[in-house]
Amino acid sequence: PYLPISQVQLVLLDHGLYRDLPRAFALTYSRLWHGVVLGDADAIREAAEEMGVGQYYPLLAAMLTARPWTDILRAGDTGDARALHEKGTAADKKQ
């Protein structure tokens, strides 16, 4: 429903898809994301191999982040995880 700008609306979303992950998988997955954030290709490869992804680790990282592999690696080149920032138009950023 439409609400005037001065009113606040709280919306709760229940995805209903959560489940407990085995500890070994959770640790490997966290190492994968750590590598992604730092742009560390070796760390991404190692974690992805533990997950059974093999040579497709660049594709996995790209799918998880919705970013090209080169953008993921750019975070490592600059030493700045902000290289993976969300991209959008000026109108998107005003929202």
C-alpha cells in the first residue's frame, strides 16, 4: 500500500530456505568468500576445489558475486575490497 513519505513501514521477509550447514562446509565456504573479498585467486581456487568445483572456480566466484572474474581479481590488485562495490546508475544510488 502507498504510505506518505513521513511514515515508516517495516517489511519482514521469510525466505524459508535456511538450514544448518556442516561445519567443514561452512569453514570452506567462508574461506571461499574471504578469497573473493580479497581478490585472492589461489584462496578461491583452493576453497572451490575442496567443494568439488575444480577448474570452474572462476565461474563459481563470478556466479556468487554477479561480477566478472576480472572484477573479483581487481580487489586483490588494489588491496581494496571496495573494488567489488555495487554498480548502478545515479538514480539507483539516490534510493
